[in-house]
Amino acid sequence: MINKWIKVNAYLVTVFVLLSGCTSSSPGDSSQENQPAEGQVSDAGVFPITEKPATLKVMVKANPLVEDFAANRFSKWLEEKTNIKVEWEVVPEKSAQDKLNLVLASGDYPDVIMGFGVSPAQQLIYGSQGVFLPLNKYIDQYGAETKKMFQENDYIKGLISAPDGNIYSLPQVNQCYHCSVPNKMWIYKPWLDKLGLKLPTTTDELYEVLKAFKEKDPNGNGKADEIPLAGSIIGGSQIDLFLMNAFIYNNSNHLLLQNGKIDVAFNKPEWKEGLQYLHKLYTNKLLDPQTFSQDDKQLKQLGENPDVPILGAAPAQNMGVFTQFFGSSGRWLEYVAVPPLKGPKGVQLASSDPWGISGGTFVITNKAKNPAAAFRWADAMYNREMTLNSVFGRMDQEWRWAEKTELGIDNKPAIWKRLASFGQVQNIHWAQTGPSYRSNTLRLGEAMDPEKPNQEILLYNETKSKYEPYRQKQEQVVPPLFFNSDQSAEIADLQKIIGDYVMEMIARFVTGDADLTKDWDAYLKTLDGMNVKRYIQLYQEAYDSRSVKNSGAHRKPGAYKASGLLNLHTSTKFAPAQ
């Protein structure tokens, strides 16, 4: 099955790249006569956005915490406020990237693409063809909230600006402390306590703990139903993201940066050693086979198994990924973070994502009949009240403004207070889908009840005490990069083919479908045949050519301190987040 999918994905990339180079007769033609007409909109910051009802076709990636975007209460509230109705196309998480590639290659795409994390390469490819509209003029004329966000954070504009100077996508900004060390592992503490075990600190100790979970019936039901360790194929629950950091630095893009030189982790001897460890867990039935096929929803079903707990440990950004925050089982409170494990050669690292930006969140295509209205719709979501409505729910029901006597996480006067828990499946808000702006100030300004600490404080404390000491230095983390027009199609092709192959081979090596002793050299040879050297070279070229004119986004590592970014993500007062 894995081989089948890699072939399908390779085919999709071929179609994507071929069509991305089409002539002016392609659906993405940027010629003047094919540009959409712009309708009338109200002035920046004025509502409703359009005098007459307008319609936007929006393709959005499904959110497991949102029941139905069309019937969602925030969607309805936003429609009333803006006079813009949305026709939603919701794409399942598992197939999101393939769907995005297909619709862009076919020309059958909507007015707006939201929540997909459109890559910089795709932004530049389709931006240069006129498929994605440059947003600069709309920001200048209508970007009341966007410009305010830029003024408060001088690095953001540069990070989202392409080498041609255009901004093709709006980001989600979430200056979140615990998210800035994203790859964690969580373990079920009641089982540790029952078996008299300590929190593991090395890879060997983790093995022994998982073995005890499997053999000693920690849930006490007399059945061998315990699953010592499980992950998923989605995001931060991928099994390599936490555990590989005991062997070699690893994050979601598998890139290394040392003394200004970029490399990849997945062809190094240390990577092989990490795979051998994961294979050892798998062959001893300590790692659930479903790790390589299930999504986060299925992982959560394991964490919230009825009657008795069965899940011993899971990699995830937070425990709400595989349990239910504030759920009736209460298990989310019973999992504790495992600190970065020390490997056999003393490696002990925590991956770092210090930028606080999810790029490619909101793209307007040339199908939009009124792109100014589409931009104003997105710009409004950066407003503080709008962000709280979008992420948490209705004012005075799921959240409220703070009272004068209330203090925030930073012990300063609070800004807002949460009235309802976050993390359950609901249909009130968008649960972090789409543009939003949660600044450091807003996060620190959440009113805290010392008698009832919520997940914010728990995640902050776990991150600060267990992960911060091992965080990879910022100068060794590859920043978000844009590629020029010549590089973009090439890197898009390489990213897809190499990325899919690496993930396929992680699964095959761990499960034993491929033999690390016999097949490792063939794996390296295949990577060479996929032109991994060129892949690294393209990243190096983009890194070396970071432009000073891009408002600080491409400064040399360490220069972010002057802009406040470095301080922001290492401050002991930085607030955690979902």
C-alpha cells in the first residue's frame, strides 16, 4: 500500500509541475483580460464589507474540532457582520495536500484557499502565473488589521514576502510558547505510579517503561490490551519527530543548519541508529502498527478508550491531541510530558519553531470576482475581538473581557478570560482555522484562576521545565524560506518526491518491511537518484540569498533579537497556547 501511494504521489507531482509551466492559455493565465473584476467594498475597518450580499467560494482543510463550517456559529456571525456568504468545500486532512495539488494543476479551484499551509514554492509558482493574487495593494488600501500586526511585529512582513516583493498569502500568527517547542511525548502517569516506575530520561529507560506497560497489566483489567506507544501520520504525532532527537536533530522538515550550512537528517548514520531503535520498539510490540496509518482522530479514540485506559504514551504537541481536553474521563490531566530523551551517544535535543507563524493560511485566487472583499474578510480576522471569536467562541459565553481586578499569566492586568474549555469537537468557533492574530501580549493577558489551572498553565510549565533546557539554538534552525521563480517548481517537485519517500521508508524500516542492514545503502542510493544533493543546494541558495530588504525576515540568525523575535520565544513569561 505504501509503495502504491508513493507512485500515485509522484504522478501527481509530475502533473503539478508540468501544468505549472503552461503557456498563457492555461487556467492560471495572468493576462490582463483574464483578471477578475473588482467589486465595491467599504473603507478599511468599516462593516459590512459589501453593501449588497456577496459570495465567496472557500476551500478549507477539515478541522477535527469543527463539526460543520457551513453551520458553524462563527461562520454565521461573520456572515452577518460582513455581508459575505461562504460556499464551503471542506477537504479531509489526510488528502489535503493531494487535493490542493490537483485543483491547482487542473485550474478548477475556488476563490479562496484557507488553512492548507500553502508552501512558499507553490505561492511563488502560482503567484507568478497569476493564479494567486498579490495582496500588497489590498494591504495598503484595506489592511487596517494587517498593517497593525506588521507594526507590532516587524519580522512578519518579511517572512511572508516572496523574493519578487509580493505577498501571496496571509498567515496565522500565534506567538505561543509551548508551540515553539512542538515535538513532545506524553506518558500516562497513573501507570508509572502503579508500577513504581520513574519518568524515563533515556532511550533505554523508555524501552523498559514501555515493556513494563505491555507485560504488567497496568490498567488492571486482566487483559493484554495495553498499547505502550502509538502515534499517527498527522503533524506532530508522527513517531520520528520526538524520538529521533535522541539521535540527531529532527523536526518536521528534517533540515539541519550548522555554521550557515544546510543539510538533511534523513541520510545520516545517526538517522539509521534512530530507525534501529524504533524498529526495536516495533518488533517487541511496544509500538502500535496503526501508527503508520491512523490519523489524529483515531489516535484520540485510543487515548479516550471507554472504561479503561489502554494508551501508555504518544508523541504530540499537547495532550489534547490524543485525549479530550476537559473530557469526562479526565485523562488529559493524567498524562505528563516526557523530557527530551538522552540517546546512546548523549544526544538530547528539543526541536524548535521560534517563528510563531503558520504561513500559507489564506490565499486569494484569480477566480475571485471581488478580491478586495475577500481580502477585507481575512483582514478582519486579525482584529483582537474577531480572533477571540474565531478561536474560542462567542463573547460573554465562551470568553469575556477581563475585570479590573484580574491578573494575567504575567501577573499584569488581564485582557480577557476564558469561560469555556478548548479542545472538544464543537460548532461554535473555527478552532484555529484561518487567519488570526494571537500576540504575546494577548496570550499573556489571559486571566488565570490559581485555584483552577487550565491547559495553558500546564503546557507552559511542562515546556519551560522539561524542554526549554534542551531547545535547539535558533542559529541552528532553518528559518522559513522563499525560493525564486526558477527554484520554486524544482523545489516543489523535490519536496514532494523526497518527503514522501522518506516517510515511506521510515514506516518500512521500522516495521521490518525493509531491512536496515541490507537495504540502507539502496535507500541512500535512491535518495541520491532523487537528487537530494540538489534539494539541499536549493535550500542553501535560498538561505544565502535572504534579502535584507524583506523587513527583517531574512536577517542572519541572531539578528532577530533586535526585532524582539528572539526574546519573544525565550522569555520565561511567554504564554502557552493551543
